[in-house]
Amino acid sequence: MLRVAMVVLGTLLTVWYMLPFFSRRILNIGNATGIGIGVLVILLGIFLKQVRTFFAECYLKGGWHRVLLTMILVFVAMVIILAVLCSCKIIKGANKKPEENATVVVLGCKVYGERPSLMLTERLDAAYDYLVAHPDAACVVSGGKGSDEDIPEAEAMYTYLVKKGIDPSRIYQEDKSTNTRENLTFSYEIIKENQLEQTLAIATNEFHEYRAIYLANDLGLVAGAVPGHTAWWLFPTYFTRELYGVLSQCFF
């Protein structure tokens, strides 16, 4: 029964992490890791008896065999512990409430032609909800023009929010940045120039909020989260990829 459960679980994981590739040709370290784990679980299910025998023999033989077994178990335990710790940081970041009427900074993401990508739309919808709930808040849409984009991401975001009914006078465009640190640095310059509220409400996908807020704090800024909700079929891939980002940020 356990073998069947492991094969089913591994198959579900593999398919879930492969969805972004089959639907949008998205392949990164996140879904590569998920696919690898899924395949590993399938193989463990199929060869469960042999794996149990191997571990039992290593334990009984003692010596370097037991050392090898211990190293494997310690490695697996460390990976699980690090994944849990990084996940807690991501969850904590996504739930950090911004101050009232903070200036919304929408972090840029891919634009197709003049249309925001799904992930950017999720960020914009979160920003829209905050701006509607806080009519005195201003917004900075932040993102430059990529080599494969027709217009700056900031322009696409501005158009999207205006079409949804946000007063154009509340929206400021920052169209030079190429990464999150530049998003925040250049947006803050606009905030100071226009004498806007200097506490930030960062609109990005929930998995990205922790690192975005961390960078804002590193720049001396006070920030909270306005998280966009990632589509279910993309979430595992990008959450897993973010674990690597958080791990790198914490240790390097």
C-alpha cells in the first residue's frame, strides 16, 4: 500500500511541476527540482523493498556502511530543515501588513507585447485592491523595457490600472529598472521627488514578498506586503525556485 501511495504521490508531483513547461514553456530551477523530487519518490515507491534492504544492511554491517547511512540521513534532514525554515520566511513576508495609505510599489514582471503577463496581472490586481481600499494612497509602477518587450513594463502596468479605474494622477511610472533592487531604489527616488508617503506597500507575488521586503529594509526603507495570488499551476514551481533565492540571500 505504501509503495502505491508513493508512486501516486510522485506522479502527481511530477505532473504538477511539469504543467508550467507544457503550458508556457517555463523551465527553471523550481520545476526542475520538483520534477526531480517527483521522479525520486516514484523510484523509491517502485524499489521500496530494495531500498529498505540496503539501509538495513548498511546499519547491520557497521563501519563505513553505517557512516554512509548516517551521512545520507543527515543530508536529507538538513535539506528538509532548510526548506522549512526558508518556507517560514516566505510565508512571514507575504503576511507582513503595510501601513495605512503607504505608497504602493508594483514590481515589474514580463510583458507580452503591450499586455502584462499572468504573474504581472496578479501583482496589479493586488495593487488595485489596495488602492481602492486606500483612496489617499499613491502608486509607483516599476519596470523597464526588456530586450524582448515592446514597451516598458511600467507603461503596461500604468495602462492596466487606469483601465480598471484608478485615477492616473495617483500613478507614477518608473521605467528604467531591470531588477528588484533597482525597482525599489528608483521608485524611492520618485517618491521623494513627488513628496509621496515614504512607507511602502510592495505589490508582488506572495512567494516574492519576503525577499522584496528584505531588500527594501536593506535600503533603509519601511515596507509591507500587498501580495498577488499566484495561479495554482505556477505556484509550486515559483515557490520552490524562491526557496533557493531565500537560501542564497541568507547565506551568501
